[in-house]
Amino acid sequence: MFYGCIFSKGWVQTSAILVEAEIDELEYYDMDRRRRISYAPKVNYQYQYLGKYYYSDRYSWTVNYDRAERYSAAKNLVWYHVNNKPIRVYVDPDFPQNAVIERGCKSWTLKMTFIAGLVLFIIGLTAVWMFVRMRKNK
């Protein structure tokens, strides 16, 4: 979903009302068999764009859970829902049924995945280059 992070930078900002907001938990065990819990916002919201009403459940372009950043975001959204306060969402002007609350890719997981992929790509290119050089020297 990296493309969504890039394309949504130009989307239109509008307000929305949360229909549902809760903190989603993911329980797992780490390599040392310690129990861990990570969190993410689980939302459903209604917004209006050019006179029509739409619903969306997308929080961000990355689907990941963490223990701090996403927990804070989920807590804030639950507060907005309980107090019936509007939130800011970003709407695709070409396809208004597409909307997102967090349009950038601030996710640490996504950045690390991209960096790891880039490093592996460079290692692969180096290996191919060395292989070609060795064959030429024979």
C-alpha cells in the first residue's frame, strides 16, 4: 500500500464523524515466549464530500500494530467518538469513496521494510556484478 501513501498527499481534507471507534488488540508471544500485546485503531466513520455521504473504515495505508504510537492514536479516536467530536479525514477527489485518517506513511514498520528491501536489492546487485566479473576473468 506504499502507493497510497504517495497518492493521498494531494487528497482533500474534510471533517468526519466517527460511527465506531475502538482499540483493537493483537496478542502474541515473542521469541522468548513472553506474552505481548500490540494495538491499532479500529474505526468506522461517515464524511460528506460534494453533497454526498460516504463511509470508510480505513485508518491508514499500513496495517500494523504497535505498543505506543497506534495505542495513542486509538485512544484519541475513542475520545473523539465518545464526545461526538468531528475528526479530520482525507478524501480522494477522483474517487470520493476512498478516504483515510492518516494519509502519510509514518509507520516505523513500513520504513524498516523499505530499507531492508533496498539493502537486499543492493546486495543482490553486488552479487550479480561479482558473478559476471568472475566469469569474464576465466
